[in-house]
Amino acid sequence: MKSKKRLSLGKGLAAAGRSQTFLYLGIGILLILFPIFDSDTSQVNVAAVAGVWILLALGLNIVVGYAGLLDLGYAAFFAIGSYAFAILASGQFNIHISFWILLPASALIAAFFGVLLGAPTLRLRGDYLAIVTLGFGEIVPRVFRNASVFTGGVNGIVGLDQPKVPPVFGWSGNFGFNPIPWYYLILGVIIVSLFLINNLRNSRLGRAWMAIREDEVAAAATGINTVTTKLLAFALGASFSGFAGTYYASKLFLVAPESFSFQAVSVVVLVMVVLGGMGNMRGVIVGAILIYTIQTYLLIQLPGWIDSATAALNIDWLTKLDLGHYAQQSNYLIFGLILVGIMLLRPQGLIPSAQRKVELELGTSEDSLAELQGQV
Amino acid sequence: MPILEVKGLTKRFGGLLAVNNVDLSVEAGEIFAMIGPNGAGKTTLFNLVAGLYKPTSGQIFFNGRSVYPVREFWRTYSPPIAAYYTVADAVRRGVGLGPLPLGLKPHAVTTLGVARTFQNIRLFSYMTAVENVMVGEHPRMHAQVWDALLNTPFARNEERRVRDRAMELMRFVGLERYADQYARNLAYGFQRRLEIARALATEPKLLMLDEPAAGFNPQEKAELMQLIQAIRSRGITVFLIEHDMKVVMEVSERIVVLDYGEKIAEGPPQKVRTNPRVIEAYLGKSA
């Protein structure tokens, strides 16, 4: 009887797996064909930039979602990836290393800085770690702004190299400002990243991260070196933002320090991860797309919509209030309200990981190893 | 040779002397119990051995090798590093600090062959039971970061092997039916067993159990005693803290008694049971 039950369960799982495969296959085909449906390629361009945010969110998800380390300075690694590319592939010092070499190289550079930041700070727990990473996230863009000899200061570096491939189908192979190759490039990078991160999660390392997140003391007592394991989370998380940084800088043709501020990057990416569902890659992707859409589409269109709505209603005092103007001014307020609303409705995230779901209902242990050892 | 030897071990928490100048040695292959009233310093001693706390003074040897202080270790193996410690200690003393608090990290103690369970069960609640045990195998796995990233055949094989071994341990503690349940959903007694399985997964030579029978009914206690015997017959030395006298007297070969952080008695169960100081510690002075 027992075996029968298991068999039917197995069948159910297989069926679920098959329909899921079809779903992903469908989404994949849609994504590949997407540029064909978009005649003026403006939406393709938007999608390509959204891809950068997805990549950032996936990287931060390793640190926050898997290893449970609250990192508020993720923008720093994004900035490091961007500037590494900008310095090594532009007229700034007349160094022109190929984009295709720098894409993995800047991931390594970002990972190195991940270790550099992680090493002194990983004894700290939750809130304290968050504060230190926040500081790091503020320092890095400031260094780039002030070290103007290397980085061009406030103006940043303009005229970065762009990738090239051998010409195909009558296309020159120059990426330039044509969004279609950029779109396919980021699509490829994301698919590879998904594959790599999925492997990580199901590996020995992923299991160690989860163990540390659940109970650091017990993890150490079972033989996990908590320091190196956390460092690896920082390094691997940072490396994906290195990819994103290189891509972003090259696509934009320039880097400037203010694109890496706390409110522009670190917080937004964290919101994507938390709101999408920490520790769940699908959730994080959905979160990234949603937040990006709200920021670049909804918030910008909203004043216009309000204006046309009040005009249509044609009520004198309502038109005089000029609500559209206020909506434009209180952009961030509206953004905040939307976030609060979503978090109230779905505190576990849009697509939570199975573990997070139960955790949120029942709480988790909060002792840290350093705290225990710090007792004199 | 004793598998674990503790010499003059002292631990102070501010004004509280939790463990005071304790000497004890656990022989390889025995079942050794530590008893004592609440607050006697038993768990503190466990934490000291496991590397969670650093001793105020004293030495800990595992298989004749120093776990703490590390200075002794380096003095034999690397004079330059030992010299660094000497200088650093001198500087710290000069500015009014104590010597560098250096000992092996908890994970290093575990890889030396000391595994433990916790008094208040500490499982990875939101991982499945078998995953909990697999975490215990972590230090003996060899897949590197790139193996993990690319899911190489090596990593896949190792994962399969480790899962099989974990399942074997689950069978050993009698939990194979619950392998895919979240640890936190297991019944209390099963959680204790799962913690033991996780500790065994690290392939310890010495297993330290902190009150394994707490909250058990007589039936569960009998099963636990069987399990402890079975663990010992695998060649693992068992060092346990226990309050339940019946379990202690029946299962252990030697007992040490702690009171107010001091060792007040040591010996076989029959002898310890009749020791007047032990009776006094447990029942109070007779009027």
C-alpha cells in the first residue's frame, strides 16, 4: 500500500514537472521571438535594461536569500564591475581590452572586492552587518567620484568600448546602440546565470549556506567553516553584479558615480529580492520585473493618466487641484506606498521559497556564533 | 591514551566562575557521563571542549593534541607563529588586555573528530531531515566551488554518495521514514535522534551528548540507551551530560560529578552513587 501511494505521488510530481517544462519552454520561445513583435525596438531596449536588474537581483539573492546575510551595499559591487570595465576598455588610459574578456574578468574583480568587504565584517550579525555594508556601498561610489584622475570624477568616463562579433546575416556585428543584440546578450547571460545559481543552491555549498542561515552555531558545530562559507556567498553574489556592471556600462556607453547610489541601486535590488520572494529564483525574477516596471513605466505615466482623468471628468475644483503635478512630485511617496501595500498583502514575497513561507509563520533562531564566543 | 583530556580548565563569565580548575580524562571507547545539579557548569564545559567558548585558563587535549591553547600546538609545529603569539600577547598585556583568545574554531574541533548535540535541540529547522544529516557530511566532502557551479559529474557522484550515507545513518537512528520531512515538523524525540544522526555524519571519534534523554518517557529512554550502546559498538567514544540517574547509572561506565563548577567526584556509578559529597550536592546538607 505504501509503495502504491509513493508511486502515485511520483507520477503527480512527474506530471507537474512536465507541465512546468512546457511553461518554461513557452516563456523561452516568447522571449527569443520578442524583438520580432516590437517594430521600433524601444521595448526591446527596456527589456535589455530590465535584464540588468534581474541579474543584480539574482546575485543579491545568493547573499540575502540563501546565506541570510543582509547586504545593503550591493551597489558597490555593481559600481566596481562597471568602473573596472570603463577603465580597461575606453580612451581614459587608452586601454582597450575586449568586452568578451572583461565580462568574466570584472566578475572576478567584483568577487575579489566581495571577499575584501566580507573578511572584516562577517563576524557581525544581521543588523550590524547591514550597517557596515551600507557604509561600504556609500564609500565606493564616492571614491570613484573623487579619484578623478582615474575615473573622470563627477563626469565619469564616456565613450566606452562596445562588444563586437563577426558579421552575420548582413548585420555588421557591432552592438553600438542597436538594442536587439544587447537584448539577446543579456538573455543569454541570465540563462547561464540561472543555470549556475541553480546548481549552487543544490550543491554542498548551497546546503552549507542554508545551514548557516538556519542556525549558525549548529552549522559550525557540524564542521562548516562559517567564515569561508559566508565569504563565498559574498564573492559569488558580487560576481554576478560584476557581469551586470560590465554589461550596463558598455551598453550605456558611459559610467558616472551617481548611477550607483544607495537609493538608486542597493535598496531597489533589495526590494526586488524581498518582495519577489527571498531564496526563490522565480520570485526574485518576478520581483525585479515588477519593480522595474513600476519605476520606469507606472510612476512616469501616472501623472499623465491623472491629468487626462481629471480633464475627462471636467470638474472645475478637481482640475484646479492639479493632482498630476503632485503625483509627479511625490514619485517616491507613491513608490513607497505601493511597496508597503505589496508587503502587507504578501509578507512572504510574491513567490516565496517553501522554507521562507514556513519560517515567516513560525520564526527562526537568531543566535550568532560571534556573540557566543564573544562572552568573556 | 585518553581520547579527551582536560587539565585545569577554568571559565569565568565576569564575576561568575562557571568552570573552576577541572581535570578530567575520557578514555577511548568508553561511555563517560557528567552529572551535577543545574548550573554546575556541565554545558559550559562541553562548549569549551567544542570550541564555542574560549577557556579563561587551562588546556584541552584531543588524542594527545592540544585543542586549546593553540600556542602549545604552534610551539611544536611552527616556532615563527609561536613567536608571533608571544609578541602579540606581550603587547596586549602591556596595554592592559588579556592574551590573545586563540583556540581552534568550532568547525576545526569538529573536523578533529569531536561531534556534539545541544541541550536545547538546534536543528536546521527548515531543511529536511536528510538534508540536516547531509550538512554533517560537509567537512568531508571535496566538491569545490566550480564543481558546485557547473554541477560536474564529480559533484553529482559525491552528492549521491553523501545522500546514501545520510540515509544509512537515518536508518541507524530509526528515522528513515521521515527523511523528507522538515526537521521542525518531527516529533520531539525524533528531533533528538536526528541531531545524533547529524553529529554521527561528521564521523566523530568522540560524541558529546548534552542531556539526550531530557523530556523522554521510559520507553524512549530505553531506546536511547540502546542507541548509545550501538554508537559505542561502532567504536565511538560517548561523553554525555544527563540528569536522569537511571539512564546514567545504567549506561555509563564512569561518571564525573560537577558542582558549582568544581569536580567533586569521579569513578564508576556504584561508587559515585554512595559518595557523601555527591549526595550532599544533590539533596543538600542534612540538618
